[in-house]
Amino acid sequence: MLDPTDRLIIEALQANSRITMKELGAHVHLTGQATATRVKKLEDLGIIEGYTIRVNEDKLGLPVHAMITIFTSSTFHDPYLLFLEEHRPYVRNNYKVSGDGCYVLECRFPSNQELNAFLDGLSKYVNYKLSIVIN
């Protein structure tokens, strides 16, 4: 379905989604117009779903990066999910997983004190295992 040029286009867009079609075309040895046509095709096929930015959350004042494995004792998860909605500024991702735990929660906090307060509230709804991202 994808040829090597399509793969190069995807790789280049993943590295820099703001690249111009002319620059991208030069990278994959096509004209800007031919490259734009290929990108449009990849979008139409749903292979490219959107474009995004990377944010340096340390510079935003959120240096504490936590991965929290969530264990629930009930199949009714609404109280937990509501808690997450109430604490949305901290929550980056909440992955429902199989294996060890029910969810893996990714969060960012301005301090260990804020993390601790979050965990105090979280423990009212679920059990958890905390991991801090080092790098």
C-alpha cells in the first residue's frame, strides 16, 4: 500500500510537520506539487490523521512526569474517570490496558507536593503503582 517515497514523506512529517511541500519534495526527490498530491492521498486514506506540536513541559513549569499504573477492584470505573476529568490539567494520557493493571495514567505536575495531593485523591477510587520518568 505504501511505497518507499510515502514512507519517507511520513518520516519527514513526523520529524517536522511544518516543513513546506517544496522542502519535503526536495527531501523525497519530487516536486512540491507531486509531494502535496501524495500527502493529500495519505490524508484521504486516513494514514495521516493530523498534525501536532511537541511541547517542552519542563519549560511550562511541569517538571514532574509520572506514569501511574491503575488497579481497580470494581468494573464500575466512573468515579475514577470523573476524578481524572476534575484534574484534567495534570492528565496527559489515560490508557486502558491489558496485563498488569487496568489503566496506565500519564501525568505532569509542577511539584512533588502537587503529585502527592493528586495521589491522595486518587487513592479514594483506585489502587496504584507510581513510576517517575527519569529521562
